[in-house]
Amino acid sequence: MPGKAVRDRLGRPLLGSPAEGIDPYLPRNGNIGYRISRYELDLEYKVAANRLAGTAIITATALSGLDRFSLDLSGSLKVDRVSVNGKRPAKFTHRSGKLAITLATAIRSGAAFEVVVRYGGTPKPVRGPWGEVGWEELSEGALVASQPNGAASWFPCDDHPSSKAAYQISITTDSPFYALANGRLLRKRVKAAQTTWVYEQVEPMATYLATIAIGPYVRIPVATDPVPISAVLPSRLKNEFAIDFGRQGQIMTAFVDMFGPYPFPEYTVVVTDDPLEIPIEAQGISTFGANHCDGTRDSERLVAHELAHQWFGNSLTLTRWKDIWLHEGFACYAEWLWAERSGGPSADECARKHYDHLVDSCHTGTLGDPGPDQMFDDWVYKRGALTLHAIRIRLDDNMFFTLLRDWCRDHRYSSITTEEFVDFAGHYSSESLRPLFTAWLHTAGLPDFPA
Ligand SMILES: [Zn+2]
């Protein structure tokens, strides 16, 4: 059918008309015709001037014969040079957030190819319905918080969560500053007044979870077992950190027990010198503002929430944004599970409290497809968590936690959909869960409280 996209088993377009877009929630993001397997980003960042210069080496495979293709890259960065398989393309253009490359020699279907993009400029966040996301300049340093479409603010990419790849991120910046990126630190080299930090992220990662944190930080160890945990923060906040994040190791132990093995080699908590409106997850990393580190432990719910995203969102990543409850509903339920496990209110008490708020809120969307304007609304988080509570009540604890652990094990590092979760959960119940899912996911009105 002309112009009709050919889709894979998860509904992602492989071929067809780019006008159809990868995802109706973010129709301008993502690209078709190829699949990226690896990014190597070599970045130089001048803190005082907020100037970024980068070279991106992108390894991809053509899914069809390609004579042209595109990447996402914000217009605040200027492209200096492009090569494909070591050759200049016939032409490239960079407008409206797309770097469009027309090849001198077509790439055959199934062939691997390498794109090198040299670029630079003053990175700025991407403005959209969800505020400003992506690269953010701090008082001293920078951070990246890209959910959902900020990745193109700092590197050329196929900016969609269904496109997961390995990364090597190298950052060269002024020596007094600490520079963190996803993955393991491979090496650190000090040369004159500059330091280069090279990180390798082996497990596949969605673009929005790629991050850097540059600032006046020190690294301190937090726990070694069952997972190495460390903190990267201004040393002035060490004492408060010891209180606010004092139970980080216990939360990790509880989640490993409930969700199965932690999916990455290590976990790092970043606390910025500046306040941040909300904390944000990245792969292997969570970033909090100085305001979340005030010695009151009032933000512990968020400490649990961000850690839970390492399983729900980072290892298991949605295929389309409409399935956002698979990230936020699960992370929110993890908050309630931690409250219960740590001697606070039970998950049932948390569920009851938030159910009553939801009744008052009279939200209108459906959880299985809340719409781009509502996908990060609080009701999506709470109704998603209540959906899990309803499943837990239906199954019993033993079956429910087996379901969560099996879900995480069988879909580790992969792309997931709501339909897959519904099918998967069905195997853990002696009676059909379809009516439950229809009521909670696909009906606007709030079902009765699960009892
Ligand atoms: Zn979240």
C-alpha cells in the first residue's frame, strides 16, 4: 500500500512514509529506514561560556535501501561536517530539528553504516508542551534531563524510546569540574587545565535516558551490596545527603527482592548545587536538586520512585509514549511498596488515599492512551499505581511479585507495550484479567476501589 508504513511486531514503523511519524504523541521525533546500534559522542564543554563542541559517530543498520535518511538535532547546534562511511554525502540540510542527509551512494538494505557528525554551539533546552527538556545550564555546570524529547538538544540521534543503543560518551571539560555520563568510567585523563572523562554504556539505552552531569562535585560511596551505589554531589551537601539518602541501600535491597536483579552494573545519585523542580531518572543515574537534600528525608518517596525507574522505564522501555503508565504507574507503586516495607503506611492505605484524590480530581483521559498533553499528569501516575494494586489484590502477593520479577527478567533491556503486559499478566491468574484491564486502562471512569 503506497505511503503506508511497514511496522514491526511492536508497531514501530520500519519503512514507509516519514510523514506518518514514529509516534503520534511526538510526531516530529524519531526517524525511519534504519536502526542505530551504537553512539560514540566525543564532547568538549566550556562551562563558563556554555559552549559545546561534539563529534558523534553513529553505527546503524539500513532496514531498507537508503538514498537519504534523517536524524534529530536541535537547531541551536550548528552542523559543521557530515560523513557517511567515510565519504561526504551528496548534501545535508539542517532545519526544523532534522538533519536530513542525501547520500552520494545508496546503502543497501541490511548493510551496516557509519555516520559521523561534527557539530557545536550553545546548547539550549527544547521547549514543548512539557516545559523545557534536554540540556540545561546550571549556575556552575550543566545537566541533561531529556524526557521525553530533549536528547536532540545535545547530540544527533534517532530520538525515540523504541530506538535503544549502546553508547560511549567522552566529555572534556575544565579540570575543577566533575563530569558524569551513563555507564562505567573507562578512563580519565588530565591534560593541562582540561580533564577528559570517558564512559561506556553497554546495556541498550533510550535516547531520553542518555545524560551528563557537570558540576563542582565529589563522588562518595554509598553502598556496595547488592549493587555498588555512589553519590556525585557538592561536598557542602554531604551531611544532608547522609540523612535524605540514608536508606538508599535498603531501598535497593527491597527492590531487588521485589523486582529481581538490578539491571545495570552500578547506580549513581547526582545532587546538583542548584535546586531542581523535580528529580529525573537516567540510565544508571538519578538526578536530584539541592532542594531534595535538606536533611529532612521528606524526599524519600522520590528517592524510591527514581530508583524504581531503573527497572521500569530504563531496562524495560515503552515502545510508544501512550504506554507511559508502564513507567510512571510502576514507579509510583514502588513508592507505596517502599512505604509498606519500611514500616510506613501500607500500599493499601496509600492506594486508598490516592484513590480518594482521584475521585475528586474527575480526570477525563484513559490510562492506556492519556494523550500527549496529559501523559505526565499526576493522575496517570496514581491510576497506574492503582492498576497494579488491583492486580495484586486479585492475584495475591506471591503471584503478584512473581509476575513483576518475571516481567522484568523476560523483557530485560527491551521495548515493551501495554498489550504485552496485559498478555503476560494473564498467565499469572486463574481467571481472566481482561475485565480488570479494560476497566482500569481503557475506560475513562474510575473503577471501584480494588478490594
Ligand atoms: Zn517517574
